[in-house]
Amino acid sequence: MPVGRSSVAKLGLSLDNQDQKPYSGDLSMARTVHPKKEVEEALKHSEANGWRVEVGGSHAWGKIYCPYNDDECRCGEFCITSVWSTPKNPGNHSRALKRVVDNCTTHRQQRESSKDEPSKE
């Protein structure tokens, strides 16, 4: 059921995702669901790794923000990544988003340091 343009603007939805339901996985981080299934899975992966997902923007569907955002994290170049609303190939875009999250230098260093520490059993 389409929504009128005035209510779309009030909800902050673009015409691409006006029929989408709000994301209900975590009530503290309510956001709309991405229209592409593969990209939505990548967004859930980024949220599980502590990244913040913000819907909206001028051209992109939204952006994901690194939780560390420090100077050592590849000069801040990859601390913000755009999420496209209608990527030409959703699978490739999804893999690219996951790659950015998984290759975050600060996160990788923390993972490696936790592997190096002996477990306390």
C-alpha cells in the first residue's frame, strides 16, 4: 500500500523504500529494512560488529559508521561507508560492506589480541 509523498517525507523514507517496514531486531536501534535482502544481511553483520547504521542522506540509502573511528583506523578513510539503495549487483555490494567491516584495522587488532591471550580456565 503506497504512502503519500507528504507522509513519506515525514517518515524520512525515499521513494525506493516507502513500503518497507521498520527493522525490529533491536528496539533501541530501530531503522527501516533495506529493500535488498543481501544488503540487509550485511547491515545486520555490521550492527553485530558494533557499527552504527544511519538511514537517509542525499543520494545513498544510508551510511554505516565504524565504532572506533580513531586516527589509526586507516586514517578514517573507511570509518564511514555509504550504503546504496539500489545497487547494480546487491551481492557484490553486500560483500563490499562486509569486507569494510571485517577489515577494520582496530577491530582486527582487538580480535588478534584476544586470540593471543591464553584463556583463563
